Amino acid sequence: MTRKSRREIERELDDIEEGSSGEYPTVDLALLLSYDWEAVDKERNLKRRQDTGEVYYFPEFEFGEQVES
């Protein structure tokens, strides 16, 4: 699989609506912990998997209620 250039990714990002994952798959916990990632677009929560160059959408994770001690 060929790795997309930064310009190609930037062009694709321009086509994505703000706050939407668009055509990118959403990362799950197993993928998140299994690979090294680099930020592509922090505002849109997109990161690239370093070994393949695939871009994934990283939703904002909400953790349960915080317990006060």
C-alpha cells in the first residue's frame, strides 16, 4: 500500500466537514493500543497509523463519572 503524501491528505481534509469523521474509519481501542500514531489534524481528531500511513478518526472518548476521594 502506498503512503499518501501530506498534500493529498490536506486536500482530503479540506473536503471533510468540521467535526465529522468523513470517509475515515473510526479507531477502536484495540487499534489505538496496538500501533504508533502521528497527528494529521488535531482540530478534526485525525491521526495516521505510522506503519501503513492509513488515516483514522479519533473520537473524543468520554470516561464514566469521576469518583471524588
